[in-house]
Amino acid sequence: MVQAKKVVTYLVIVFVLYTIITSPARSADLVQIGFEGISSAAQGVGEFMTQLVH
């Protein structure tokens, strides 16, 4: 099971590197979308906590 995890991890790393190398503009767009999603989620949690305190 541990070896399978290592193989899957290496495959994911290779896939990510391949994607970045072959299409850097698309990769940058995906990273930006991901960070915007994380930012929106954090902002939502902050607003929830603020309302909870009041």
C-alpha cells in the first residue's frame, strides 16, 4: 500500500510538471482560480466568525 501511494504521488508530480511545461498560461490560470477560491472561502469564514461574535 505504501509503494502504491509513492507511485501515485510520483505520477501526480510528473503530470503537474508536464502540464506546466506544455501549457504555462493555462497552468497560471488554474493556479489563479485556485487561489481565488481559497481567498473567497477564507473571507466567508471570516464573515461568519464576525457575525457569530456579534
